[in-house]
Amino acid sequence: MFVSNASTVGGVATPLVDGILNRPSVLSMTICAIDWLRPPQASYTRTVFEAIIKGLGTPSPYANDFYCDDKGVWVAAPECDAELAWHPRCETLAPGSPNPLDVPWLPFPFSARDLAAWMVDGWGYFVREKYGDWNVGPDSDELRSIGPLGAKAKEALTLAYEAGRLAISLSPRLDRELASTCHALSKRYNRDREAAISKVRLRERGIADDEYTLRLAVVNEAVEELKQQVVAARKAADEAEDSWRRAMVQHLLLPVEQISAEAFGSSVIQDLQVDRRAEAVYQVLSTSEFVDSEAGRALWVLLNEKDDVEQELHEWTLLHPRTVTEKVELAARKSELQSKLGDISRRLAEAESPARPPASPTSVIPTLNVSLLATPQELVNAFGSRGLKLSWFKDLASRAWLKSARKVTGRGQRGHLAKPLFCPLEVMNGLVNRSRKSNLRVDVGWRILEDRFPLVYEANSFADPRDPTG
């Protein structure tokens, strides 16, 4: 029997596809992030907006909450405290920014990004309720309600949804579990309070005012702790919603240098200086999402197949044959695996060979460049001596910074068996700035990144804070 010289077979390097998306050397810092990632979009007139609203069908009971004039759509009662009085410019307040009371809800003419920002909240919610959520809209069946003369309205909605999805990819993830927790606690509070009311017979007829006050105090005391939990949960959910809404609108309406750091979902970009964010946004988007196509799925299968073969080959190299027969078997199996690995590498090269349009500031197809990602084992091999533990990857819920660095969830990804993949730069940044159990310094982190993940370092070297002279 073969014996291994290691009690545990460690992970091997995940196969990586060569190549890095081209980066422009100079990017304008005076343009909106969405503008920068797409060619200039068309503008739309009042009739286009009215066609979109008409497509909603039955007049909304909230139709009187806005009105139109030649300048745009206005909040009818901006002084009220209702949610429908929300204005996109409420999220872009800064010295010199437009006053929400002085500018339209939606200007005429408007761009698709203006429309998307208006749809983020307030009355614009009804548009998304009709035409679909951000991740699926606009619904083709619902678009038919606009009619054959509403081609421009359909175009505006389609581009607005695209701009919204792009803004979502740049913004921090909205934790919807906070709202669910708040809802569950509220239901429990109401149930327990009703039980307490019944127990003390608070609604009993004919009780004196003093007795009613005493019984009410007993009810309130019984649910006070739960009430505080509800208040805290509602505050957390509201703050998360506010932050997400602010980030979305800023990415849709503001130039890159005016977007607040907390509006970025990437911790790497958050920690960058303002004048370096544009290039960083470009890099993040260019590696943010695997191309959901037949060619992309085939490439993903090949990558995992190559990873499995390399790992098996690594395991066989750890074995020591005890007999001549075992030695022959070992050599034959290693030769078979090496031949299989060569065939997979050839197919990978063929899959990568079709010319792809280089990413540019005006034409970006978001893709997941796996050459810039790493497995948990690879990251532990690089940063383990600085505090990173393999067990952390099994408990991402308690480490938000590590969870946000995960770009491929793992098994089940697009119907394939796959390993989770993480961004080494974001993991390094999290160890430096967010983990209390890490002893990693900034300069050491960048040195490890340069040594162990050279492709990642090359793609992000513009953010290296170390003095290049030494």
C-alpha cells in the first residue's frame, strides 16, 4: 500500500487563467461613475415620462403627490413628512449641491440614470412595482402596457434598470435579514403584549382608572425588554436602508470624486484616496461578475476540472511506493494525470483565444477574471502566519469583511460544482484594517500580495501605498 509523507494533504494552487483586463492609464475624474462606464445616453422628454406613468394603469391614489411642468416632475407637498416626498437630491447633499426644494424630482429632459435615481425610493417605487424589481426588470409583458408609440419610454426604462443594476454592483449589499428580523420581533412583541393584556384583563369592563393604569404598567413591564429589541432592530434596518439608498443615488448622479467612501461596497475602494477611485472602480467592475454565457460556463467547468486534476496529481506525488509494482503504478497514474492536465490546459487556451473587446472607460462588460481570485487554502498559505485561519471561511456570517471579499460562492454556482473564490486584495485589506485577530501591517500585506498573487498585485499596483524608492 502507498503511504503518504503528510498526515493531511494540503490544498494546491488553483489553476488560474492568464491575462489581465487592460487598464487605461488616465481616467477622467470629472464624470459620473455610470457615465464613465457607458457611452453618453439619450435624454428623454416629458411625453416619455407621461407614457411611463400611463403604463401603470389604474390611477394611483398617490397621483396627486406630484405634478409636471416644463422643467420636470415636482413633489406636490415637499413640506410634508411622508415617504413619497423623498427626493433623490436628499442623498447628494454637500456644499454646492442642488437644493431638493429648488430642483425637480425628475428634470426634463432626463437621462436613464436620472430615471433610475428617481425609481430608487419615494413615488418611483410604484414604477418598480409595475415593471419589476431591479434584478429582473423591466418585465417584457408589463412593457407592452405602454403601447406601440411608447418605444422611447420602453428604451428609457430598459436603460434605467441597467443603470440601477450597475449602481447596485458598486454599492454595499443591502442586508435584508435586518428587515426580516425587525418584522419577526414586531410580530412577537404584538403577540406577547396581547397575551399580557389578556392575563391582567386590561380590557375588562368597569375597572377604575387607577386600576387600569396599574394593569397597563404590568403589561408594559412584561414586554419592555422585547420592545427595546424591536426599537433596536427597526433602527438597524432603517439605517441599512438609508445607507443603501444613499449609495445608489450617489452612484447614479454624482461624479466619482464626490461619491462618499461608504457608498462603495468594496473595502479596497473605501480606503483609497479620492483621486485613485476611478481606476479602482474600473478594476472592480471588470472583475465583479462572471459572464453568464455558454462560453463562460464552459470555461468555469474547465477551471474546476483542472483544479481537481492538479490536486489529485499533488496527492500522488506525496505517496512513496514500497514495491516495484507500486512504483510502476504510481508512475503510470502520474503520467496519465499529467497528460490529462495538458489536454485541459490546451482546451483552456482555446477557450481563452477568441478575441475579446478590451475593457475601456466607455465599454465595459463586467466579467469575473478568475486569475484575480484565490481559494481559502491559497489565502491561508499566504496570510496564515499573519492570523488568517481556514476556519474563518466556514463562518463568514461573523466576518462581514471576509464575506464581502467572496466573489464566487462555491458549490452550486450556476449549476456547477465549484470552489468558493475570494479577492486576495480585499482579504489582505480586511486583515490590515478590520480583523482584530490579525497582526498584518500594511506594508507587509502588500509585500505578500506582490509575492504570492502577482497578477492581483499588477492589476491593483496603483493602490500600493509603499514608497517605490525603498
